[in-house]
Amino acid sequence: MKLTRVLFVALSIAFLSSCTNDDNENVSKGSYDNGVFVLNEGNSSGGSVSFLGDDMVTFKQDVYGAENPGDVFGKYMQNIFFDGDKAYIIAGGSNVINVVNRYTFKLIAKIETGLVNPRYGVARNGKAYVTNANTYSFANPATGNIDDFVAVIDLSSNKVESKINLNATANRIVLEGDKLYISEPFNNDKVLVVNTVTKTLESPIIVGASANTMEVKNGVLYVLASPFGGASKIAKIKLSDKSVTEVVFPAALKGAENLDIYGTKIYFTKGTGVYNMDIADVQPAETPIFKYTSTSQYGVMYGFAVENDKVYIADGGDFASNSKVYVYSLTGSLQKEFTVGVAPNGFYFNN
């Protein structure tokens, strides 16, 4: 009888503990948990952020404005990156990074010094690393292509503590281990490598002109390059030894963009078409999975992502009025359409 009672009590405690853990896992951390942020680049009048819930029903067009009324968000919004429960939103046209709680979107701080045309950022171990275009060659021919830098930010103080000069142009950035990998699609033929411990440049990796979107999976950095007038290709960089193999695309896929790896497939776009290939394939098929309809002159596939068994497409529209986001199944069935802000350019999943 005593053993039975002890067993009953033990099982009861285990059951209650399990229920409590399940309940804690299901508790929302804020209004913007479990969904995707759409960054709307905007223009000289300012940008915005929209939120789409995973249920495809919850939607708010201007999250930042709703949660921080009266605050100046910034112009030409460029990128969002996360660290812990914080989101860092880069306003490239204002040289500002807005720091918010990623679940409530309430403003915490602004990083307003040490940035010059900031582009993309990553964070780890209390530090953020943000590429800065600095000056541009059309305005500063002498040094515009060699003065870009990485701003190193102390996230405890939200201050730029140092910068790493790159002697090259820089745009997108990936952090893997203690190394930064930086691409630039217009004036560079290499992927830059920065050691975050020593804050110095290591030997770059030559991948050819117009390297842009990239992603790391299983120790390999996949870089999509689409040089003007040349064949698009994916450079596969084995990070352990920096060796490079290439997948060269057929002529019909010149101008491929927006590499995104989902599961065992590499997704990319060309014009209004969405394509994919297995990671191990030696060449992609020339036929798209599907196409979407766009009348935008310069904003076709302005933002693209594959996540949660869905394809997310942002259309830049006319860059003056609110535009559209489309959500498709992986086979190309339209699931939902939303009107977001001006010039949506990226998706950031908050799960």
C-alpha cells in the first residue's frame, strides 16, 4: 500500500511537472512571437516593419509605429538581425540601428554613432558586427571602393567600440565560428574573411564577380554570384580549408538571385520565377517551380525567403506606395497576399 501511494504521488508530480513545462513552452513571449517580420525599406520619408503571424491571420502593417508612437524610425531600412530577445534594425539612410525587444517591439536603445551607410549585421557573444559601405565611388572615386569597414558593437552598452577596415567593398555578412564572411556584388571578386578574435583580415576567397547572397550549411558556405553578362553560379566553399567548387548555371538562368537553403534544397530566383535544386546537384533545372506576377520595374523579387514549408515573396512595387507580400506553398500554390509598407525587402522569422 505504501509503495502504491508513493508511486501515485511520484506519477502525479511528474504529470504536473510535464504539464507545467508544456504550458511554459506554449506561453507567448509577446504580441510578435511566432511569426515573420517584413522589413519595408521605405524611402527618404522613412521605412517600417510589418508582422505576419504563423497562423496567416494575425497581421499588423506598421509594428514599429504602433509600439513606439512619435519615434523617428529611420530612412531606407536595410536589415534586421537578432540576438537573444532583442532585434537590431538597421536604418542605412539614417546611420542608425534601432534596438527593440523582438517580441514586443518596444524601443530599448538607438546606436547612432560610429556608423556610415550601415548594411548588414550579425551578433554573437555580446558583440555585433555590421558592414558599413562608408563612402561610394560615384561620390568619392579615390577611396570609395576601399574604405568600407565592419563596426564592432558592444551589445551591453550599445556603442561601437572599434572598427575593422576592409580595404575593399562590403555588403552581406555571415558569422560562422569565430570568422566573418563578407560578400559584395558590385566591386569585389572575393569573399572577405575576418577573424573576430584578432579583428584582422585573413586571406580572402576568390569566387568571381558579383558574389551576393550566401548561407552556411554543414561547414560549407554557399555563395550565389551573377556577374553582368556572364553565367550565374554557386560557389561552394569548404570552410575547413577554403577550397572552392562551383555549380555553373545554364545560360537561361543568367541573373539568378536570392539564394536560400531550406532542408536539402537550394532555392533561388530569376526574374519572377522560383527555382530549386538539391544541394548535391551539379546543375539546376531551367524550369521554375512557379512564377508570380509583377508590374514592378525595379522591384521584382525584392525580398525572398523559404521557411516553414512556405515561399515568401516581397514585391518592391513602385517604391513610393505600399506594396505586396505573397506567401506560396513549396509547390507554388498561393496561400496568402498582404499589403505591407513601401518597398518590402526582407523576411525575418521570429520563432
